[in-house]
Amino acid sequence: MKKILLFLLTLLTATHGYAQQADETAIKQLLEKESATWRAGDIKGHADCWAIKPYSRIVVSTIDGNMIDVDPNLMINPPPGMMGKGGTSINSNYKMSINGNNAWVSHNEESIAPDGTKSYTIEFRMLEKINNQWKLTGQSIHAYKPK
């Protein structure tokens, strides 16, 4: 009986670890997609990354100390010319807390404009798993100059 219980406990622990890793991978892929679709001007692809809720919020702290409270609906229905300016980005230093169908993630982003200009942010993202798909529901972005 002890062996069966030990086996079941080991199986449960391994299964949980696999599920956690699968969620982490799916979240990273979503965040990479969200960054790429914004720069490419792919409105549908970008909107697919988001689930706007009544409690959704996007707050941006600018490099000069100002704060912008962005309407979350702009993520799924941006005005012409807001998206698609090109460039690329590199996300790093992911830190995650995943609890069931809710997660928050922080990461660093290095954005590279088409002319090669670089900018840096630390980003906090709030996500929900809806119909087995991770979706962004909010974010906070903080621009900084690296030392």
C-alpha cells in the first residue's frame, strides 16, 4: 500500500510540474506573439492575445516620469497608424506566478526600432486562462534608461 501511495504522489507531483512548465511556455509564447503582432500591425493577431474585462487596465510610466492610463480597448481596436511601425523586441528575465487560471508575469523588454534605436522597459502582465488559452487582461509598463 505504501508503494502505491508513493507512486501516486510521485505521479501527481510530476504531472503538476509538467502542467506548470506547459503554462509557462504558453505564456511566454503569447507575450512574444503580442509584441510581434503589435510591431507588424497585425490587428487580429494582436487582439487574439487579449481578453478585455471590466477590470482590465494598462498603465505606462514614461522615461521622463509621466504616467499614461491607456484605454485597454486600444489593444483590440486601435486607431489607424497606432500599430505596425516595425522593429523588434527581446523579452528576458521572466518571473511568473501561476495560480490555476490566473497568472502574473514580469519581464524586461528591449525594443529595437526600425532605425536601430533601443528602448527598455520592465513590464508586469496580468493573464487569465480562458477556454484553455492564456489571454492578457492588463499590464503595467515602466520605461527606464539602463545604467
